[in-house]
Amino acid sequence: MIEIFDMNVPGQRKKGLARAVAALEAGEVVAIPTETVYGLAADATNGHAVARIYEIKQRPRFNPLIVHVASRTAAEGLGLFDPIAERLAGAFWPGPLTLVLPMREGCGIAELVTAGLDTVAIRMPAHTVARAVLGAFQLPLAAPSANRSGRLSPTTAAHVAAELGDRVGVILNGGPAPIGIESTIVSTAGGKLVILRPGGIASEDIERIAGMNAERHDGVVRAPGMLASHYAPTAMLRLNAWSVRPGEAFLAFGNEKLPGAENAVAMRDLSPSGDLREAAARLFGSLRELDEAADVIAVAPIPDIGLGVAINDRLLRAAAPRA
Ligand code: TXA
Ligand code: MG
């Protein structure tokens, strides 16, 4: 049976928090809101609990998970910070930045979390509910997005319930995820700045704080978010469409009036005013809605700057041929 707590209602918030912490202490998984997407959280120091995450998501075991922490001190107990990582954490934490750092020996993180790597991906989330859970539980939480493997990430509690049904016992409903797209994953190893996954913080902003140019990943799959056909809806996506064909749904941007759009079987505009932050926040929810309406979704061109880079990355993956 799923218990869903509305964390914006004071009475339920307290009860939800207590239930979540009790479940985590018992080695169970709990779905929690973060500012990026909803996460499926488990005690990162408990290998059995982490194994449940993989089981519930039906995720290939070799994919390492992000460890969520309450504080910089907690992060420093897990990973070895270099000066660039320190600057980035200082500027963007709490927030949608994940740092891949050398793992501190004996830090207690279950091997399954890092899939045996000697690095650990760490993030300090900003969402008040995620912070409340971390603060009350007092141990780091491994938490991938709360969807089945290869599917769209959930940005509402209803998405989580639709994805996972009663495979998860507790869902904390913290409202729609305000950023709506996963964290930016950065490696600073060897004094180089590498963006392993574009996400909720634009690489331009990361480069400005780091004081150096970023490299995009080198094509070696170090983050499974890089695999083709990730974040897939059931419908086919037709990207950079300049018209909408009969029978298609239409994902618009910036109030663009494409030929044929008036006949689209369903339409969502990611941001009528052309705001890329708003577009990121609405991306996964809009794809889910259009997915119900048509077999093909025509997608308007999205500017490839700022958060548009992460949006285009997710759209490309959603459009990739399925395994
Ligand atoms: O916004 C987010 O990051 C969300 C919320 C829930 O925090 N989490 C999320 O987790 O997107 P997940 O598991 O769906 O994606 C984790 C990514 C994967 O692509 C994984 O390969 C990468 O992080 N990753 C984890 N540990 C890594 C490591 N040591 N080196 C390189 N990549 C790593
Ligand atoms: Mg994911």
C-alpha cells in the first residue's frame, strides 16, 4: 500500500517526515521531492536498502547513484574536494549541482552506490522537504530519479505513483519540482572541468565560477544519463520540427506558430514567453501529457544556450532509437 503525504499541509508534513525516516531506518526506500526531480531515496550506507532502489527501478546494476547530503561537512566526509570543487559547492550548493569527487576511504558508502568506482557523486539538494528528510535521518541518501529505468523522470508525486505504483511504500508530495530537470553533473578530476551531464545549472554559470572552460564528456559512458534512449516516452519524438503533421501532438516553445499547429491532436507550450527555466520546469510533465495523446510528438526547435542545452540533451535521448 502506498502512503502519500502532502508536505504542504502542516499536520501531514510532520507525520510524513516521521514515516519517511522510520522507513529509511528500516532499510526501505522512500520517494522524496527535490528541486530538480523526485528521487527514490535509501540509506546510502546500507547495501540492502540500495539494492532495493535498483530492484524497484529495474535499473542495470552498474549504474552508480548520486549521494545526497544535508551539509558541506557531510559532503567532505564522503569526497575529497579540490579547489575548483570547493568554489563550485560554495556557489551552487544547496542546489542542482552534482560533484563527482574521489571517494574518501572508509566513508561508509555502500559499494553498490558507486558501482565499485573510486569516485562518488555528491549533491546537496535545496528543496525544503529533501532537506528536512536529510536533517532528520542524519545519514547520506542515495537517490536516483523515481522512475522506472529508461523512462521520463517524475516532477510530481502523481508521476511517481504512476511510475512505481505500490513498489514504493511512502511518497512525500512536495508539489511540482521547481527546476524540473536533473542536476548538472561535473567532474573536476585532474584540475579539468568536465560536464558529465548537462542539467539544472547552465554550464556557462559553472564556467564563470570555476574560472575555466568546461569540456563536454569525452564520449566514454561514465554517466548512464549519457546512454542513448534514456528518458523515453512511449511516443516517437520528431525534433526541430518546422511544421506539425496530421495526427501529431505538438510541443511548442516561445509561442511559435508552426504550420499545421492548429490541427495538432494536443499541444503544450514549454514557455510561451521563451523562458528556458520555465521550459525546463515543464519539460517532463508536458512530454508525459502529450505521450497520452499521440504516437508522434513534433517538437519545436529549442535554443541551445543556458538551460536549453540540458533540455535538448533530454529531448535527444527521448528521441533516440529504443533498445
Ligand atoms: O537531479 C538529480 O540529480 C536527481 C535528483 C533525484 O537528485 N538524481 C538523478 O539521479 O538524476 P540518477 O541516478 O537518475 O542519475 C545519476 C547520474 C547517472 O547518470 C550516474 O551515472 C551518474 O549520476 N553518476 C553517479 N555516480 C557517478 C560517478 N562516480 N561517476 C560518474 N557519474 C556518476
Ligand atoms: Mg534518472
